[in-house]
Amino acid sequence: MRDAEAGKLKPLEEAEKLVKESQTIPAGLHNFQELSDGAAAARAWVEKAQQCLKGKHLTRRGTAAPPPTLAHAERLIREAAHFIVSVRELASLTERVASAKVWSEQAEEAVGQWRQVAEHTFKELMMDHDRFGLELPAAAYVRACLDCIAWEHDARHALAGTAQPAAAADKSTPTPTPSGSAMKTSPAAAAAAGAGRVGSMSLTMSSVIPHIVDPRFSS
């Protein structure tokens, strides 16, 4: 990598040009195979690096493909250290990984004190994360915090409707029940909806939070 950064390696495009020119020369050429193999390996690497740099992309079936992981990007950087040619994407990928690690530190700090962090802070962190084009480990923790905050909000909303004045229970006159589109959600229904949300969490409090912040998540 130091050779590439110092400009001692020839660009990949120049190596590919030499390989193409060799096809017009009717003679055996020294170093052809080494140059050809090195250029091919570097070109395959470039395609993988571009996936890390361009962010979200689609599969052949047109569905959203999962973003490459930070570990994958770091592995590509290590592989580039063995190339016999230089690749332009190396500098961009190295910078992207460095920025991603800074984000990870900020995210872990926020997760560690999530009770004191506003919800919009976690949302902003996820917006920044999506721009990296990489899936960072700390993103799972941030999503878990957002799920917890949303669930607790729904739970408070459900429980707020159950606080009835004591005198209301003594009234003999039944309260009319609205029907149709005007019917309001009952506290029981709201509580059930909140419980359903917990079951659908991609990262639940019981499975994720204890492992990532215990005991730091204690209120």
C-alpha cells in the first residue's frame, strides 16, 4: 500500500493497455503472464471496491442488495497492498473506512447513554450511516435503541388511557360507545398493538440490548 500511495506503482489502466497491446505481438513476451494476472486481479478488486463506495445497489433480480460490511471493506484494503499496479479507488475506500470508524465511535457513545440521548440523534446517526454504503456493526445497536424508544412511546400512550378517575367507576349511567370510523382505539387495543410491535422488532430489547450495553443501559 505504501508503494501505491507513493506513486511507485503503475496505474491499472496502463497495465491493461499493455496486456491488450501484447495480443497484437506474435511472439512470447517476458512478464506477460504476471502482468496479465496482476491486472485481472486488480480489476476484479475494483469492482468489489466500487460496490462499497456507491452505497445501495440492486441484485440481478432488481431487489435491494445488502450493503457490504465494514470488515469486507477493510479486507479489500489489505488485499490491495499486494497489487503490482495502483488502483484509484484505494484512496477513496481508505478514507471511507476511516470515516466509518469515527461514526462507529460516535454511535457506540450514544448507545452507551441512550436514556439521555434524544430520538432525533439516533435518527441522524442512521441517516449518516446509510450514506457510507457499508453496514457498520454499531448500526444494529442504534436500530435497537430506536425500537426501544418507539415501543416505550407506544406503551406510555396505551397506559395513559387506563388512568380513570375513581369517581367515574361509580357512575351508573353507561357511557355511549362510538361506532364506525369515529370509534377510538381502546386502551386494551392500543396495548395489544404495542405488544405486537415488540414481536416484530428486528432487534428486540431482550435479545440485543442486554448484550451491548449491560449494565450501561440501566436507567
